[in-house]
Amino acid sequence: MCKLIYRTEGNKICGRVIKLDYVTLLGDIDPDKGALRDGRELKNKILMYIEATGSTVGSYILYALSKRDKSPRAILCVEIDNLTLVGCVLGGIPLIKISREEYDSIRDGANICIEFDNTDIDECHIDLVDLDERELHT
């Protein structure tokens, strides 16, 4: 079961997954374009990776995405690192710790919903869902 590390508001986040193994926040993300180096846009997506690497400037990349209204809806990580944690707090991006099994079971491009239990904010549940385009952009 996933664990909520940092929460903004609401009890459900839905979106299309962008899956990476490892990410270098400073090198792999262009905050001006709001996209990865490979061109995939991050806005309204759920970014999922094992772990981030790089310098402390990486936290400010996540913050810059948020200030430009180009941030992902949430970030899911197998290993929570300080770069991602600080960037999510600065940028107001929900951060969820997932198991390696959960990571392996979710494919790139999958549509998922993450639901949080308001009585126990540490736990959440991930469901694969069929979402139409309106739900992916709201």
C-alpha cells in the first residue's frame, strides 16, 4: 500500500502516468517548457520514478514547474530523496511513496487514481482506471 508523504488538498488524484526509472531533476526536466528532455509534458500527469539524483538545484526545478503552472499532479517514488521532498513541499506537489511492486505493476501511460483516507492520511490506494480526456485535465 502506498504512503502519503506530502499532501496538498483533496482526497483523490487522477491522471496519466509518466514512468521513469531514475530522474535527474536538473538535467531531465525543462521547467520553462514543463516537459522532460524527451518532450513529454508534465502538467496534469503523475510522474513516477524509483529515485531522483543530482544537486540541490533539482528541488527548485520542481518549484519552478509549480510557479509556471506546469507541475505534475503528483509524484510517486519508490525511494524518497531530499531533492524530491523539498521540491514537492516548495511547489505544493503531492508526494507518495510506493513499493517496488507497485512501481513494477504500473505501466507508462496508465491512467490511475490515488485515493487518500481522510481518517489516516498516511495510507492511500492506487487504482488503474479508465478516464476520459475531461477527467485527465481537471
